Amino acid sequence: MIVRILSDNQYQLDNWHKPAIAQLDNGLFEAVQQGDQAAFARLLFQLVQLIRENGQPVPSHKLVASDVMVPASDVTLHAAQHFLKKTDLLVVSRYPAIYWQA
């Protein structure tokens, strides 16, 4: 699977990482809903770290569609809350931090 960290790079990860990504995403969703800045920052750091440590960077000259999108590692809780309110797709799919493309 191809994961894009916004303002960073794309990474190729094995599909067996999906459950860990989904678990961190569920925690991020709850942190955004509860306004828990500490949990949000911790979980986003863990998600980005998981991707960077286990993924292989996709060379910048290759054009590859991303399967998963993750916000930049420096996104604020306020920005995530604002994005969640304005993006029905993410609210419906319960993925504030990432979404799986069809």
C-alpha cells in the first residue's frame, strides 16, 4: 500500500500494517472529538513514526496514487477539528487523519 504523509513523502508499506494504522487512526478520531491535544500529538507522532520506520520512500520521480493520506506531522488539533467539520467524507468514514481510497 502507498501512504502519503502530507508535506512529506509517499511510502510503500506492506498491507499487514493496516490494522496498526487503523488503530492509531481510531485513537486520533477520539482525540479530535474530545479536544485532547496531548493524545492527538502523541498518536499523530506514533502514526507518522510507524510509516517512516516501516515504509520505503517512493522516489519523487515516480507518479503513484496514494492509498492512504496522513496529515503533516505538525498539524494542530485545531486544524484537524476544523478539517473534520468541513469534510463530510471524513466524518462519514470515521477517518479524521487518514482515509482509504476506493
